[in-house]
Amino acid sequence: MILCGHRGVASLAPENTLAGLEKAHQLGLEWVEIDVQLTKDEKVVVIHDEKVNRCTNGKGKVRKYDWEQLARLDAGGWFGAEFAGQHVPRLRDYLARARELGIRVNIELKIYDKDNPARLCRKVSKLIDKHGFDKAGLLFSSFEPDCLRYLQVLQPEIPRALLVEHIPDDWQTRLEQLDCAALHCNYRYLSREQAEAVKAAGYRLHCYTANHPDKVKDFPAWGVDMIFTDKPQDYQQASPAEG
Ligand code: G3P
Ligand code: MG
């Protein structure tokens, strides 16, 4: 079972920052997951919440900030003094560093109330082409089906995953309609039967966000392919060979 560093490595570095990507590299992770959205001037930035309040020293909605204003916020000091000076990265810079480090990136497209899925998808797609990022090193995911529909057209070669909390009864129809390669679900609600059905239908199955190895110890036997975790180091300690 592959370990994917959630929001970088959110237990060891401020989430969704370049410092987190460096931690992932230090731990030898193959994959990280990040969240992206658009600034007011339509730059794609790596940040989870609709507002900057929790993870920076600023206030207000990401979409109200121009990139230059956002870049001036401190996105590391809240986590620890040694991370002061980290800022909210642009996706292009994050992917450039990931490419240097040889880390694959699951880009989760975040859509809040007034966001326009088509605009975000077009911008993400464009920067991937412009900078020539290796499509084999990327995976898209979203709770918003429209994002997956747009990305299917814009970047058909990059695999897509539907994000859900609970696996819905019609999961297979949804995955077929969106031509997804994977289903991403909350580990808490996954049953063995569901896992085996998803795997038998030929999809990859990735579960978020499991921070206690004990709680997912049966998942490899159920066929789960990847776990998102803030604490990959705990898994590596429990079973170094599986890192
Ligand atoms: O992509 C998996 C997981 O990150 C989804 O939830 O809220 O942490 O982005 P969230
Ligand atoms: Mg996420």
C-alpha cells in the first residue's frame, strides 16, 4: 500500500507549502496530495481552505487576493517558528520542485461556493502544458464532478479520481460516466465489501486521511492501493519495508 503525504506532510511542515514537499522527499515518499484554487487574478495556488485565516497570517478569501498580495502572507509561522517565511506556493512552482525531487503529485481541485470549475481546470491544464510537467507523475481528484468532466477533455492522459466521503450506491456508474481511474474515499466509512467491489471492477482505491496505522491495518488485504496520511513517518516506523 502506497503512502501519500497529505497536503505535503501536514504533521511535520505547514500544509501545502514547499517545506512540506521537502519533508516528503526526506521521508522518501513517492506521492503527495495538495489542494489548489484560484486567486483573484487567476493564478493557481496551493492552499486548502476557502479563506487564508487558518494557514497564514492574513484574513479573507483566497479568491479575493491577487497573487502578489497572497505571496506576501506568511504561511509557515503558524506551524512553527522555523517555518516562518514560507508562503502559499503557486502550483507551477510546486510542480517544478516536485519534478526536481522526483515526487508524484495528486492535485485536488477545490471548488468553493463561488468558484468556477471550468476556469480553475483551464488554468491548471494550461500550466501543465506550458511547463511540460510529466503527466505520468500527476493525478487529478475532486469532490466536484464538473472538474473531472472538464479535465477529461483538457487533459485526457492524466488519470482522474472521484472524491467522496462515503462511497455512494451508484459509485460504479459515476466512475464510468466520469471515466475515472480511481475512487478516493474517507477511510472511516470503508467496508471490506465495498473495497473488494471497487477493486473487482478494476479501479484504484485510495483512502484519506488515515493518521493511525492501526486503523487501516487490514486495508492492504482489502486491496486498498494508497493511503493519504499526515503522518507517513508513523507508518514507516511501524513497517519500514512498506514506506
Ligand atoms: O484528497 C484527499 C483529501 O485531501 C480530501 O479532503 O479536505 O483534506 O482536502 P481534504
Ligand atoms: Mg485535499
